[in-house]
Amino acid sequence: MNLGLLLSQQEPANQPVRYALSGAGGGFGRTLLAQTLLIDALHPSLLCDVDVEKVHALATELGYTDLAICRTAGEMEKATAGTLIVPSADLLDPRRYDVLVEGTGSPAHGYRMARQALENKRHVAMVSKEVDSVTGVRLARIARDNGVVYTPADGDQPANLLALVSWVRTLGLEIVAVGKSGEYDVVLDGDEIRYLETTVPAGELPELMTLGTSVADTLTKRAETVKSLKLRAAADPCEMAVVTTHGGFVADTESLHYPLARISELADVYALREDGGILAGTGVVDVFTVLRRPDEASFAGGVFAVVRTGDPETWKLLEGKGHVVSRDGRYACLYLPYHVMGVETAISLLAAVRLNIGSGVRNPRQNAVMAGRARHDLAKGTVLHMGGHHHEIDGVEPVLVRPTEDTAPFYLAAHTTLARDVKAGELITFADLENPDADLLEAYRTGLEAGTGTAPRTGLGA
């Protein structure tokens, strides 16, 4: 479904869509604020961040002039500026915005901000995947009860992938697997492998740039050449957890496959095992790491859907036009090679306010949960600190598993204290947590009570 086309056909509105942005000082916030300057239909009315001076400097750098920092409700009442910068959620006055863009990355704070907005009949575009992975089902139901939209925000992989899924389902194609690439590529450059700023010897990789007769064997050998590199990040299963909630998928393996693959190979890699691929079943989410040479295009953190082809002649024709089709002709990969963060988010904001449309199915379910498995023995009293760029938890491996009443979501466990010892390899459960956030706990359990299920095969009516 092309929301951009639908929006372009709307009559121009007298007033722009006003948005509030939490976590405004982050990288996503910058991209959204920069793009907003080019879109007459949008206006940032409230910017929320604990570091108001940083946000003010950022907005000024981008070219905003009509700004005011307000630290109290009294200051807000007197302010005449078009964009107010506030330090806390209690100053997000719903009278001043139409849609909240939640971008704090904080499970507890983000959930409370989103819930407050929805209960005040304001739409919410969720950027914080950490929030959605725990409370997405609950927030969607609060939105439904209040006649507003709750949606993952365009510009990040979950919403982009859900849009692709909706398009594919509407076409009646059978989805085998969906997913995204990791954030960074593995680049084979002569006799070296480059990954971000790290360089390691290429080893056997130059001889492994084609799949050969055995996909699984080639992928295993490739993985050996990059075993010293940290290719996995908690952000990846978290984003896929959001897709399972709003799209109706599960994981093929709890740690995800993470094959090191070239874009042209995806239809062969994400085939069923009996057809030479790596999958045990269909309807799954996964993440792959892009393998390319320096002169080849990146996937750019894009998203994909692998489908069964159906009519051989149709897909032979499409393969001739450059589409990625498996060697046996049974599978094809359809993909969007980009995600451009806040540059795209305008689509979600305008669609929510003007079309009352969001990404994903109408009644999301907790089809899977991003949980945590202890990497080593964790002692009672250990604080599960969350931090870093990808919001990892020390000593805990993120996994995507079927939900149970006992299994604690990864980002609900974050920052809690262990009430008892947890052995290496064990899933962290609610009984292991001494002080989980009460609001997050209630939200997750309420969402879980709604049940699990799978999404319908059609997209527009989902």
C-alpha cells in the first residue's frame, strides 16, 4: 500500500500536522527535524529531552528560529514560540500536538509517554523498538479503545518491513521468510575483510563468494572467517520482535540465523531445507549480514521478503529483468534496500492524522517475545544493566522465543536486580526479577492475555 500516493491525493490541509517528539536530542530526532523543514504539512510543536540545551542548539543549527525552552507548565502557558522544548513527559500537553513520536529508547519512560498520549486521544508513532517489544500489543489496544492510531514509525526497519509485507500479502504471494540486513556490511577487499573500523585477514572468504553446491556448508565456512567480529546486536532481534507482533511471524531459530550472504543469494539462502536452504519452516523472521565487495551496493539496512514464485514463466521473465530468484526457480526475494530514519517518518505522521492508518495488522498479538538467556552464571543481586549504542544487557543473550507466562521480555528485565541465581543457558523469568517495573509488567501481561496468533494473508484488510 503506497501511503505516499494516498497522502499526495489529499486536499491540502489548512493547518500542518503538529507532532511532539520525545528523545529529541538523539540521532533519529535530528533526521526527523531536518526533514520537517522541507515539509509544509508538518510542524514540531513540542520537543522533549532531558537535555533541553542540547535540543535547542540542535534545532538552531538546523535552522529553526521560533523556539523556547520551557521547564514548567507556567512557562509553557506564557510561551508564544511555535516550538517549545521541554525536559519531561509531564509537560507533553496533548492540546499542543496531534501525534507523538516516541524516541527515547527507554522501555518504562517510553511506554508511559505513549500510553498518556493515547489515553488523551493522540496518535503515537513508535520509534523506540524497546518499548514496542514489551508493550506493543497493549498500546495498540489502548489506541483502538480511544479511536486513534498506534504504529511503528516509518524510517526504521519494523515499519518498513511491515509495509513490504502488506504489499506482498495484498498481491497474494506466499511468504516464506521476511527480515532485514544487519546495520553494517562485511566487505571483502582483496585479502582483507573490513567491518566498520575493524580489518581482519580474509582467509578462505575469497573462495567462498559463491554458494557452491551446499548453501549450508558455504554459510558455515563463511561464518568461520568472520568469527572474531561482533556481527550481532540486540537491536536486530528487538526489531524482529516488533515485526512478529504486528505482522504475525515467528523465528526459525531463537538466536536468528544471521547468514553472511550476498544480496543476490537471498532467495537460495531463505529456502526450506528440503530445497537446499536453511529454513525449517515458513512464515519466519530473520536477519542476515551483507557480504559484498567495495564496488558493490549495500543493502543499507533494508528489508526483504522471500516468497514462493508460482508460475515459472512469470518469474523467468522477472529474473531476466534483474529480480533475485533462486537457482531452482521456486523462490524469489523482493526487497527495499534502504531505511532512512526520520527522513521517512513524515509518512507515518501524516497517515496517522489524516488517514487514520498505521503499519501492521489491526489486532496485533504476542506471537513471539524477545527474551534473555544467560551467557554465563549470573548471581543473585546482579543488576541487569542496559547500555551502549544497541542497548545490550551485560551477560544476557537476546533470543526470540514463543511467549509463556513465565518468560520475561528482554527489555522488561533491563535495569532490574536478580532475585536468585540464574545458571548459564537459562531463560530469565519473572520469578528471577526482584524489582520489575510495575507498569511494564502490567502492560506485557495484559497484552499476553489477548492471546497469540498469525496475521491474515491479505494486507489491506489485515
